[in-house]
Amino acid sequence: MKRADAVRLTESAAADGVFVGRAWRDGVGPVVITLRGGRVIDITARGSATVRDICESSSPARRVAEAAGEDIGGLGDILAASFAGAAGAVRLLAPIDLQVIKAAGVTFAVSMLERVIEEKARGDASLAESIRTDITRLIGDDLSKLVPGSDEAMALKQALIEKKAWSQYLEVGIGPDAEIFTKAPVLAGVGFGADIGIHPVSKWNNPEPEAVLVVNSKGAIIGATLGNDVNLRDVEGRSALLLGKAKDNNASCALGPFIRLFDGSYGLEDVNRMEVSLEVDGPDGFELRGGSVMSKISRPPLKLVEASIGKHHQYPDGFVLFCGTVFAPTQDRGTKGSGFTHHHGDVVSVANPKLGVLINTVRSTDQCPPWSFGLSDFMRNLAGRGLLG
């Protein structure tokens, strides 16, 4: 996606809702921001020093809408500076801070089949096409109406066991329990314009355009943003026990550009119906177009949240939850049957008309800027600015 188009789409979304996010101001540090009339407003204050503080308030949207603040620049200029990584300029960060970054896996039937294929191929992309044909012959290619955990799903499970075709991915795809995992540590997510990392050992990987729920400590969904949950198909395909190596790496989790807070203009029903588009533009001229449609999800967002938080697990600072994706690219990038994989320098755009555009450039994780600003740095920074207490 062209940068000018990204700015227009994000400005259009911002004109119709209440948004909150984060930016880095040189000489100051991380600040909480909102959008008003195409301008970026710093609303950081005692009691609103973190996005977590705002999300835990009784009415996050009203709190942001009524907050006083300082104009720190035009949205278009800050988006451009963020993409360029301009030194000294205000640039966007991931729009969350103290929230835990969680993700739900195997929530769409199509992507579930691709996980099964990865497992059967043991991470070898060259085997994927023939295995896809065999698996589809056994279970079909449309499981979207099958309710996970239902009698029908359990009957299919038993039939597949008898055919020796059962998989751990089918277990979490159509079984009673959702797959919920920790995607990245607190503060490790990257925002709009940043490099996004692919572990250098991976030779078969893809982006995952997703809706991301923002959930407070009480389990209430209070907003949404966009995310890219990078997937290393060969690493996880070798063994599901390598999920941590496949998912949690330097710069491997992108969110943004902002959180749209729920209010009278936007709510959970909008998330349930939303479409997330994806564009990959490679330095080799390769183009990939796709996306994800939330209406095809097997486990509704509320069910995913219920599986994540409750008496069995608490999050005092809230969390965000990647909802999974229907997108699983099979388009050949090289020789026939080789499928898709990222090249360094790919520009990935994840977009939705009501949330804006998240743009990142693919690099090897060891070539992305190292994660160096952790919780201790964050707390010292806030304390030094008199924002704690």
C-alpha cells in the first residue's frame, strides 16, 4: 500500500471514532496520544500515564475524548516519520503498554487445515501441496459451520482417529478447548512503520493479518486494533512444542496504528463483522493480496476472551488478544509448489476502514532494532516525569 493511501485511510478512520495510542518523543519518552481533527494530541497525565490506566477506567472512550492535551503534530507527518524511523521526530509505538500480549490459534477452518498440513509436512514446504489434497479428501475444505466441542465435532474427531488422520491442530480447531498462548512479553510489540522480524532459521513463513481485542482486567472488551502475528510455518510444523520459537522473537509482533475504543459509533458487533485486508509488496516486485473475515471465525471473540480470563487466570493490567486469521497463503512465489514465504524487505500492510492501516517492513529478527526499553526503563521514565502515584 502506498504511504499516501495509508495516511488517507487512517485519517478517514480517525475522523469517526475515539482513538488512543502511544508515541515516542525524543527527550521525553513514551507518551499516550489521541487523534483530533487530523492532529496527534499528547494526553499523558498523572492518572493517565499509561494506556493501561485509560483502559481500566469506567469509560475509556469518554476519558480520552475529554482529556486535555498538547498538539504534537499532524497525523500524516507522524505516520511518515514513523515509517522512515526519522531520528528526533515523533514516531508511533505499539498502542499498548502494560497489557499482556496473548493470541488465539486455529480459530478459522481454513487456517486450521494449513496447520494440519504444516504438521504432516514436518515443516517442509515442498510437501504441502500433495498433503493438502490428501487432507481435504478426508475432511473437506469447509468446516466453518462446525461448532467446536459440539456432538458433530466430536463425531468427526472419532472418525478421523479411526482413519489415523487426527491432529493436535484439529483438537484445538474443533475440540472443546481453544488454543490461547502468550505471543510476546509486555512492551515487546512494535508499532506502525517499524521493522517486523522473521527468525533467520525460517525458510517458510507468512504474515497473519488479525483483529486484536483490547480487554481490561475485568474481562471486558473495550476496544480493538490491528495486528500481524508472524507465523513461521516450518518451525511450528516440525513440532508444536516449538511454538515459542516460532512466535516469540525480536520484533515479531506488530500492533496498531491505534486502538479504537468502544463507544456509540463502534463496538463488538463491528469487530464481529470486520474484514482485515492484507497487502505484501516485495522488493522483487512480488505482490500478494488477501485478508481475513471475522464472520468466518469458529470461536466468537467473546468465547476466546472467556477462555483467556476468569477464575482460572487473571490479568491485573489487562491484555490484548489476537483473534487468529483465515488467511493462509498458498500462492507460489518461486517454483511451482513452493508456496509463499517472506523475503527481507517485504512491506506488509494490514488494514480496515474503521481502524486504519498497520504497515511494517520484514527483516531478519537479528537485523531489527533490539528490544531495549523494558518495564524497569518505563517505570523509571514515568517516575522521573512525576507521573506515578
